[in-house]
Amino acid sequence: MPKLDLSKAPVRTSCVYPGELANHCSGRSKIALGDLGGLDQFGVNLTRLAPGAASAHQHWHLKEDELIYMLEGEAVLVEDDGESVLRAGDVATFKAGAPNGHMVVNRSDADVLLLEVGTRSQDEVASYTDPAVDMKVVKQNGAWAIYRKNGERY
């Protein structure tokens, strides 16, 4: 596999969240390294969080494992059980099926750069644990759909 040219890689600044829920990820940008390299068994994102930005709403995955590796800066890992500071070289892992909502938030004055690695499953459910976030994201046969927690589609 040839070396990837990141200077030509598309940078995604949008997120899949509907309406005002998308504002939570303002200041987040991602390069899908796995997609760029043609990987289909696991995803790899190079994610940059500007000051004040979050990686996602607090969530957990039913079928997909996740790993976060901090490359630069200092961020806060917010989980259902509390918060931890993450610095360059720190790693956090999230086992599929473990209902521990998590997200990374940049509360510092400088950008944060992290690597996100996760399983790619054809069917998946991401549950959001913040009571103020009325959302559940479901993937069936590789296609994503967004629902309210009561099952109503957005």
C-alpha cells in the first residue's frame, strides 16, 4: 500500500447529528485515514478539536470497540462515571456492549489532536447517555439512521 498523502485528504467538519445537536461538534475536524487507505474492517480517524470542541455527544456502542490515542494537547474524557484528563501519549478504550457513555472535550486554549480507531460493523447501535440528548443512531446493512430515544425517526 502506498504512503497516504494527507495534504490531499478530505477534511470533514460536519457531523451526522440532526439540527441543533450538530452544534456540539462545532470546531471538530476529521480525516478518515481508514477510508483514505481503503480499509473496511476498522475505521481510523485523525481528529482535531479546537478549544471548546467535543468529539461527539456522550455515547456508547453496542457492537463496535473504540480506542482513542492522544497525539497532541490536553483534553477531558467525559464518561458516565466521571472525568479524566488526557494528554499526549494517553490511551482510552471502550469495549463494545459496555454501557459507559463517553466523549472527549477540549477545555484547553490550544488544539487537541487524537487518533480514533474503531471496529466497523454492518449493524450497530450508538446510544446517547446524556438525558438532554434525545438521540439514538442505528446502522443496518451499513446504512445509518438517526432516531429519537422513543424510536421516532428524526
